Amino acid sequence: MAESISSFWGPVTSTKECCEINYAYSSYIAEFFNTISNIPTILLALIGLINALRQRFEKRFSVLHVSNMTLAIGSMLYHATLQHVQQQSDETPMVWEVLLYMYILYSPDWHYRSTMPIFLFVYGALFAVAHSVFHFGIGFKVHYIILILLCVPRMYKYYIYTQDVSAKRLAKLFLGTFVLGSLFGFCDRVFCKEISRWPINPQGHALWHVFMGFNSYFANTFLMFCRAQQRGWSPKVVHLMGVPYVKIEKPKSQ
């Protein structure tokens, strides 16, 4: 999959490609399935954003849902063009999104409230500049994994202190979609030569996108529930056409 195919976007300049034949369906879209598989993430993030705005959740959650959409759009641009500039429009928002999760997870217990968002903002800006100059490869992956691991203990703490069965189910769905998505993405990258010989390509990276779209939605919904519980908003998980979301009742004083 690493051949440099010339098309509407010119030769491939990205440093990584997935196990999908380039420009198989359109001269305007390099990796068709890896591009359109970001659509569920955008739609789910839009549902979350509407819910956050309609019920007047804290702005951090609106920003988080917008971040999910931004990341999905950046991923679409990257997979559609396979250009290095667009590759960074996919990778840099990945780091920004994890920094947002760190803020939401840790800020309730942060004693100096103004320092944490300032630090994370400066950190994200410096990373974006550094990544655009030095084009991190394996360093980007290691850095991203470390940031995710920093979120895990806090997420687990939220889970064990949550008594609501429906909210715990959201956390389990979050973990399940992450494991399944990671499995498909891993197989797509490691076993690409073998998969290329199959009559049908299962499009493992595209499935990674779909599962991670649900993963981020479940994570966001679970965190919205936990935060509403901290604020005394009597949250409960309800469903609309099978899609879970958090419904709250704020005290009249708020």
C-alpha cells in the first residue's frame, strides 16, 4: 500500500498508510473506506453537542464534542489525500483531545483552577508547533500512549465510585469498543500482506474509526453523567432510538 500514486492530490507524501488500495473508487479520495468511516464519529459528536447545549452542561463538554468532530474531519482529510500536512491535521487534534480529557478528569480536584487549563493550552500549542517542525514518528505514538495512560487511573476511579448501573454500562461499552477497535486496527497494520490476498478486505482501520467514534461518545456521556453527579444535577441515562444520553434536573437555584 506504500506506492506513490499520482492523482488529484499528487503523489503520496504521508509517512504512513493503511491496508486499503489507494484511489480504488475515486481519483479524489485516496482511501475511500478510511475516509467515510469517520462519519459516525461526527454524527455522534453532534448528538452529544446538541444535548450538552440544550441542557446547559458546562462548556468543557461542548468543546469536547467539537473536538471529536474536529478530529474526525482531520482524519477524513488525511485519508482522502494522504498528504503529510493533512496527516498532521489528524495527529495533532488527537493530542489536543486527550488533553481535554485530562482536564475534564482531573480539574474537579485541582486546587489551582486557573493553572491547569493554561498549562494544558500552552502544552498543546507547543506540541502543535514542535510536531509541524520535527515531524515526530514513533515519538508521536509513544507520547500519545503516555497521555492516554495518564487518563486511565482517573477513569477507573470514576467507574468504581459510580453506583448507577446504566452509567457503569456506558463505561463498559467505552472499554469494549476500545478493545475491539484496537484489535481491528492492529490486524490491519500487522497482517496487511496476508489480508491483501483475501477476496474481501475487512477494512480494519475503517472499523477502528467506527468503533472509536462510539468509544468517544460513550466516554463523553459517562463523563457528563459523573460531572452532573458532582454538581448535584440528578443525572440519569436515558435512550433515544437506542442512543444513550444524560438527562439532568438542575436545582432551581442553578
